[in-house]
Amino acid sequence: MNDIQLPPIDYAALLPMLIVFGLACVGILAEAFVPRKHRFAVQATLTLAALIAGLVTVIINRDLEVTTIGGAVTIDGAGLFLQGIILVLGIVAFGLIAERRLERGGAFVANAAHAADSDGDKKQLNEAGATEIFPLTLFAIAGMMLFCVSGDLLTMFVALEVFSLPLYLMCGLARRRRLLSQESALKYFLLGAFASAFFLYGVALIYGYAGSVQLVAIKQSVLDSDKSGVLLAAGLALLAIGLLFKAAAVPFHVWTPDVYQGAPTPITALMAACVKAAAFGGLLRVFNVAFETTSWDWRPVITAVAMATMIVGSILAVTQTDIKRLLAYSSIANAGYLLVGVVSLGGAVGSSMFYLVAYGFSVLAAFGMVTLVRDADGEATHLSRWAGLGKGSPLFSAMFTIIMLGFAGIPLTSGFSSKFALFSSAWDANQSALVIVGVLSSVVLAFPYLKVVVLLWLNPPGDETPTVSVPGYLTRAVVGVGVLATIVLGVAPSWLLDMVNSAGTFLAK
Amino acid sequence: MTPEYYLVLAAVLFTIGAVGVLIRRNAIVVFMCVELMLNAANLTLVTFARINGSLDGQIMAFFVMVVAAAEVVVGLAIIMSIFRSRRSASVDDANLLKY
């Protein structure tokens, strides 16, 4: 019984993920052994160090192309670039998660075990927030990194759960409005588990068809196999449900507004930026590597999903009265634009990644600014409360206007350059119908954004207009970086476009 | 024994689980239905491993069991916390977030 051999492992290629996973485990030990008053400083330093070290090792590995651990992990140019995106956006989102100056003790509850509105819950209102949030963030980010470079569907399933499970928990950890927060965690968890069960059954059916779950082996067996295509088609459909759920595409988007609204705003920002990058990284890899040769079968369906996502997202965004829900529907519509990149396959991988960077920075700044508008009950997210903020807080309103114009796709912002790059590569791939729907829906989507701008500047302030808190240096940095990226990527996008194009595509051998 | 019967059984179990998620009200029962779906996928994996004559599917089933166990830990924690706040585990009662 000595015939079991360990597959060769390329530790250098795995180093970014090993660092983040390893320091997440150290963070759990720190939670147990570091005295309470030092815990926040230790955990925050550890988390930031892990993310930066991960980013540095990703940059060092940038030219690597290798398949390791028996095909479970494929490190390639596009995968490394996606890992880099997730880490950079994760570092920015860390600024929001670690912020403790806006509210005593930060945005997270001190002891989640207290029932909402119980005596214990009232007592802990001013206690410092739990620091478990930091290792949970690291586990989520490491899972997303693994998700983008999975070489087989089983690794992809495990990575999907590794980044989803911490997110389910983090959604339920808001300091204020705890019932809403717990409800969002419950909804996200039940629907997420439902979707991942579909994903897994899809994996099982594809295993039955191809005899393997490795992406390259699936591609090969699609070319060679004489089995009936029913198993493949059913498996692919179920697999796509799991992936499209995470990407928040219509008709699997219903959880998005509720979870975005109920979750603590820093976690919403993390989900909108990093999870979107990871989900689309996974989608792009699966469709470009394993199912490129069957594109005749799935393309009509994904095209319909992309159209529905763009249309439903942009129309429902018009009717929203809560800024977090508005941004949630806008993230659904943006998922539709990114799906255009998925349908266009190979040529659009680079511009999809560019879009993920541009959108990620803008959305982080947007949610960062949502955390600043507060009254006695915490964040004031209803849009009517935002009327006339421009009079009292012109700098805040000017920055929010820039972000909104960026989302609306006004030239000289990243929203314009990223949409232009994505739609022109889709046009080159003969997806003209999708491009037309995309442009029309982005016209519709401009309306809610401009409505917010009008509300900020032109409407008279109400009786109870909330104040804009003076941000701590962390939130200030996040908002500054986000606004700066929105402008820089709009005025001078060419260096990043060169970078995504030279990053190469997915390794398919 | 033809292994195909097990595929049919797994498909039936998966469907029962999916329908259960959609129609049951108690969060714990909904969650058990999700677990049923995962186990149906496991049965499919093991059966295909037998049909294909490779061990991969059986090994995958082990991974799935571990992931499902982790999911139980997180899921029950979330359901417990909402039950303690609301004194109810019905998914219909969790209706504050809408529109």
C-alpha cells in the first residue's frame, strides 16, 4: 500500500494565499491569548501586514505560470491579477473595517451572543467592538484569492465556502440595528447555502460526464467524449446558478438589496468590491477554460441573464429610497455589465478586470461616505435625510458627486473609461445586442445617481438633516483613495489598461 | 445492482431538498433541506466514482462532508442568534428588510 504519492507542491506560487491563511490562523490565536486592551492594535496590525505581504508576494510572482498540487491550483497571469485586485481592494476596505473614531468602539457589536435589545445588549452599546472581525476578514479574502485560481471545481467549491462562511457571520455583527443585521445574515446564509448546493450538484453531474473535475480535463472531454450532452448541460446550468448567485445576477439577485442594507456598512463595502471581483474571477475562469468550446450551448442563456440583470438592476435602482439599497441595485446592474465581459470570452477578460478595479474603488468610496452621514441612531441611510447636505458639508457632497458621476459613466471618470473598454471589447466579439442594451440601461441608471446629486445640492435641508461626521484618518484615506482612483482611472486609464492586457489570460493547459 | 438507480435516488433526494427549502417555514428545517441537497450531491459523486471506476468522486464526498460540517456550525450560530432576539425561527417572521 505504498502507491499513494504526494503531488508536487509549488510553495512559492502558493505563498500569497499561505501568508493570508496563515496569519488568519495566527489572528485566531491572538484572539485567545492577547489581553483585551491590546487586542485591537495587534489584530489590526496583523491583518494589514497579511494583506500587504500577500500583495507583495503576488507582485513578485507576477510572471509565474504554473499548475500545482495535482491541478488543484492554477497560477496564471489573469489569476494573479485578480488576486492582486482582491488584495488591493481588501486593504482599502480594511480601512473601513478598522475605523473606530466615527462611533465609539467601531461599527461592530461587542458580543454578538447577547440577544438584540436585551439588557446585556443595551449595556454593551458603548463597549469596544469585537476583534474577531479581523481574522474573519482575512479568511474571507484568502478564500476569494483561492477561488480565482482554482484549477478544479472541487477546490472552487471549497474556496466558495471558505469565503462565504465568514461573510455570513460578518453580516450579522452590526453594532446598531441588530435585528436588521441578523436578518440579513439569515437571508444571506440560507440562500447562499441553497445556491452552493446547486453548485455542488452541478459539479457532481459534470464529474459524471467528464470523469474529472479539473477545468482542463473537462475541456478535453467536451472535445473527445461521445456521451450524451444532457449531463454536461444540466451540470453546467446548476454550476452557473451557484456562480451567478454570488455575482448577484438576475434572477439570483433577490438577496442583494436586503443583505447590503442590513449588513454593517464596512462589510457591505467589502462584499460590493472584493466578492464581486472574486465571483467574476471564478465565472471568467470557468467559462474561458472549461466551457469555451461549448459556448454555443450556454451563450444564449448567459446573454439573456446579462440583459435581464442590466435592465432589472437599473430600473429598480430608480425606485429606491435608501442609499444602501440604491447602491445594491446599482451593483446588480454592474454585475450585468460584467456578464457582458463573460459572454464575450477571451478578448474581454482584460477589460472585465479593468472594470472590476474601477468599480471596486468607486464603490468602496461610496460606502465609506455612507458611514459618515449620521444622526443619534447611527447611519442615516434614507435618501430624504440626505436632502440639502451640500449646504452644510460642501466637501463631502462634492466628493459624493464625483463618485455618483463616475457610476453614471460621465467622461473623465473611471466609470466612463471602464464601460468604454468593456463595451468596445464586447463589440469586437460581435456582442452588439448586449452592448446596445448595456448602453441604454446605463442611461436609465444615470437617473438615480443624478437624483442623489440633485438632492444633495439643490433641495432645501429638512428639519432633521443629519450631520456629516468628521472622518477618522482611516475613513479619510479610504474615501480619498476611492475618489482619486475614480478620477485618475478616468483621466489617464492607459497604464492600467496596458497592465491588464499584459497580465495575459487564463492558463488552459 | 445497476448503479444508475442511485443516480435516480439522488436526483429525487435533491428535488425533495430543493422543494423543502422553498416551502418550509422553520429556518432549521430549511437548513436541513439544504443538507439533504448536499448529501444528494454526495451520493451522485460516489455513484459516478463507481461508474467511472475512479476514486476521485469518493474523495470529493469527504471534502463535501467537511464543508457541510463547517456550514452547520455557522448556520446554527446565525439561526440561534436570530431565535434569541425574536423568539421565533420562522423565516416568514424575518421581514424587516424590504423594498
